[in-house]
Amino acid sequence: MKSRLVLFDLDGVLLDSEDNMRKSWDVLLTKTGLSIPFEEYFSKIGRPFPDIMEMLGLANEAARLEKLYMTASFDFLRSPTFFPGTFKILKRLREIGVLTGVVTSKDLPRTTAVLKHLPIEFVTVQCPVSGFRGKPAPDYLLLAMAAANCDPADTLFIGDMETDFQSACRAGISYAHVAWGYGKPISSAPTLHTWLDLLTLL
């Protein structure tokens, strides 16, 4: 088996959260009077929220906007929607002895609320914290491998955005791209059309 550790991005890979994001962004716009289309925000997901705000020219308001957005997101997060096959693949990986972890740009409180609905416990969960760079930097992938006591040669990261691919390349680990995610295809990486495809890479 090539991979002892499989790391997953969350949004667009395990969690189908586009509707939650859209509703939360609409609340933010209503409360602030901003007029930035959801599509412009959504095109930049995969990075920490403050980084996206900076890209949108809202760096000075990032803290206030993040609080509004996260509060709305929690309100819409009572019943998270996972992509088909997520429960089965996580259970299967556990059965065959593969370690699993999550590396996401979603904040820890919302990530914790989501992961409690999944059928396994992950050996490592990495969310943005002060002092480390978000994707596309490799920082959180490196932290995840350290926490799991695994080397880059034994690790596979699964994502759906260009930032995920860049993070994996910079961390020196293998990468696979899900076809059902929110980003564009990555021609130089294996594509997972269903979760069954993952088993062929292990």
C-alpha cells in the first residue's frame, strides 16, 4: 500500500457546502450593504476567509465580515450535506488500516460541527490558526503529517481546488482531484470520479 495517510479537504470534497456559503454570503451582503456577487467570493474559496477578503479589497473589514459570515453559516449548518459515498469510503479506509485526516480552510468551530456527523474520528484535523500560512502554502499539510507521524512519501491529499494542488506540490506529497468539487480539473493529477477510484490509488 502506497499511502498510510489520506488527507481530505473538506468543502467540495467531503462536504457539499455551496448552498450554505451562498446563503451566508447573502446574509453578509444584506447586513453590510456590500454588492460583491457570490460568484466572485466563491471563485476564491479554498483559502482562509481573511485571505479572500484581502483579495476582494476588504482587508480592513475582514474581522467584522468574518464574524457576520461565520454566524450566518452556523445558523444554516444544522444538517450538513455530504457527497455520495463519503461515509462508505471513510469506513473502508479505516477497515484497511489507512489513517485519515482533514486539512481545510474552514475555521475550527464550524469544522468540528461538521465532522461530528461523520462515522469516524480523524487522526489529525488542521484548520487556520494564527502563525501559519493558509493554502496554497504547504504549512497545514506539513502539520497534519507531523501530527500523524507520517512522511510525505506515505501521504495522499485529496482536494478540489487549484490551491489544494499547489499545497500538495509544495508539501511534496501525492495529490488526487475530485470531479464533483468546486474547482476546475487539474490535468496533471489523477481525477476521482467516484470514491471507488480512490481505492485504486492506495
